[in-house]
Amino acid sequence: MGVSTAVANPYWEALESAPLPMAVTDGTGIYLFMNRAGSEFFRYPARAVVGRHFRDFLGGDDTESRGTMEQVTATGSAWVRREVRRGDGVMVTVDAVLSRLPDGTILIIGKDVTEEVRLAAALQRSEAHLREAQSVGGVRFWEFDLAGQRMLWSVHVDSPGRWFALSEWLEIVDPRERAAVAQGFAEVTATGQFFSEPKRFRITLPDGEIRLMESHGRAERQPDGTTLVVGIAADITTSSRTIAQLQRSERRLRQAQELARMGSWDWAPNEHRLRWSEMTFRLYGLEPAESITPEQFLAMAHTADAERVARMIRAAIRDDAPWDYRFRAIRADGRTVWMHTRAEITRDASGRAVHVIGTTQDITDQVAAEQQQREADELVQLMVDSLDEPIFMTDIDRRIIRSNRALQALLGATAEELAGRRLREFIAPDDLERYAEWRESVGGNPTGSVRARFRVIGLDGASHHVEPGSRRSTGMAFGSVGWAASGM
């Protein structure tokens, strides 16, 4: 038995078989008795407890314990929750009710609440994590009581965890959407089912900020037969703005690609698939698809260019050669077009190509314009070569870009030797000042001819006196014509 006193107390004998841990102390807190349940719970034999103060078994500061004894003395009872050290060294949490008995002793009835406290602490941590997750993720949990027509938000904009009348809660909803949201809850009330589709609506926070929410939920039947609608409302303001910005960017990209007749694409060589943008498919006269194979792409290259294209691709992948080439392609409608493709290759640490991203542009009109320009240049060259008068043209930096045969003969140089050189390089040193004055006068008279006379020395050493005539064009090029050789 747990009784350990010289004189057995009949009252203590009755407590011995009680299922709860019980003990009796004197008015100062010295143990007089502990029953069997108490001895088993605290892992102490009764004889090891009797005669010791209960503070000997408590963890932490005993200030509260002294106050508890004073309360029992003054009022006759008290309740306390304390950590107690068991005989095996384990700390447990005990709820104890202390009552003063008629003989002045104090009866203590204890209850092990260690697991209850642990679960409560775990719940608090879980709720704290939930609140943090709601805050970080912009998610609010809510309940809607159909019978009471009231709302509970787990983290309300100004009063967390408080039930609101539906009409009161609707005040935070944007006025333009309030009627639609209210109608949705009316449907829930009438059918007992939640919205068939997620609802989006704006709410106004206390600081005036407007946030876009998307709400999901479901109806749950409660044990008492009532229906409670539970759900979440996610703050999608940022994601909605991001999506809108992305859509605008994609729209501008499509417009830019259409204007430039340019498409984009990417390729992971190990996947054996090319992913084309919508515009790239359009350039080849195809309907947009998810991707195509390299073989399908090469099959669209003109037969005269297909092998060269394949060779350039292999060189770019294997040797990191520039991925920049022109080729002819056969569209799906049979029309031949010129394409210009550029790409950049991403490689892993070993140098292996892992990703290629590039652009393809339809340059058919550009190629045609270049061909027309070449033909026009050839015609101009034929015309100026047929003239006996030396003629040349310079760019804006006064470097020769075109010369006829008469000028080449005058200066004893070929067209290639003259290209890129300035006229002053052929002026005799004693005429350089006069030449500079002539150039200045040409600059001040851009639409008329300016006459002058000075000596030039050709690459072959021959010297000639010339009277140049010059006219400045309104474009970037500076044109000089009419060099008349006048001999020595």
C-alpha cells in the first residue's frame, strides 16, 4: 500500500484505491500520504515521498507554488499546472486541484496532462505555420454558415477569426463585383452546393489597397444535419499582374515578329525536336504545331542548299562555328523564299551542346533588293567606265568608294588600290593648303559645282595638274566628279 505513516488514517485508506494520483500534505506542503496510483505515476514508492516537501519534485521556480499554498489557506482550494520530475528523471506536466480538509491538511488530486500539453503546443505551432503560410502565400481559409448566413475568415483583413454577417463581409468586396458574389452565395444557400466554377473578386484592405482573390470550396454536411461551406481564397493579384504582363509581352513579340517576318525557335539536340514559335511555322507556310524534327526542317531547305545547311549546323554544334547563314527554303505552298537563321548555343561544363535558341527571318524581299542594287551598281560602273573624264565617289568620311578607269589611269592605281583612300593622299605637298581651301568651299556650296586647280601625284609617281569639279549629294555619300587632267 501507499500509506506510509506510523498511524493509519481511515480517510487515507479510502484514497488508496482511487484511480487518480492523490496525495495529502500538511499545511506547509510536506507530504503525509500518496496513494498507489500516485506512486505508480510518479515512479516513486510512497515511503520515498512522505516527509518531503512537494517543491522537491517540481521543475523550475517554486514562487508560484508558494502562492498556491497561500491561496489554499485563504480560500480553501486552488488549481495549478506544473511540471514534475518523476522518479525515472522524466519531466511530466500535471494539473492538480488542492483542497483544504477539515483537519487542516491539504488533499492534492493530480491528472497527467503531458500529452494534452504536447498536442496543444503542436497545434499552436501548426496554427502559427498555417498563419505564416497564409501570409506568404496570400491564402485565406474561410467558412460559410448556410443557416446563419455568416462568414468566418481565418485571417480576416481586420479581425482574424471573427464571424461576420454575410452582408457585413460583403462590404470588403469591390462594389462592382459585390452583387455577383452575393448572388453566388445565394445559389449556395439555395442548392447547398458551392460555386460550379472558382470565383474571382476584388477586396479592399483597410489601408485602401485592392487585391484580386480567387475562391474555391465545397459544401460539407455537419453531424447536426446543417451544411457548412468551407474553402480558401487565394490572393492572385501578383500572379494575375504577371500573367497580364506576360500576355502583353507575348502579344508585342508576335506583332514584332509579324512586322519583321521573323520567328523564334529553340532546340535541345538530345531531344531531337525543334520547338518553333507560331510565326516560324507561318514563315514556312505551315499551321502551328508543337514541334518538328531536324529531318523535317532540312527537307524544307532547297535541294541546292540542304547539304550546306546540314554541314553548317554540324560545324556549329561540333566546332562552335558561327550559327549565322542564309539559305533558300521551299514553303508548303511551293514558293521559294530566302531565310536568314541565327542562333546561340548553350554548352555544359564538358563543352557539349545542350540547348540552342535562335531566330529565322524571311529575307526574300531583302535579297531581291540586294540583287537589284547589285545590278544597278554594275550598270553605273559600266556607265562611268565608258566616260573619258576621271570620275570618283566618296563616302561621308571622304574615302573613295567608286572610281572609273580614267581616274585609275590618271592615278596609276587599280580600283581596289583606290578604294578606301582619301583624295588628299594624292595631292602634292605644296598644294595641300589650296586643296583644304577647296574642300572648305565645297562644304559651303553643297548644291553647286566648285572649280579649283592643283597637282596630284599618282601611285606610279606621275604628276598631273587637275581641275576638279565637285558636287555634294544630299545623302550620306560625298560625290566628286569631273577631274580634268591638264598635263604638267
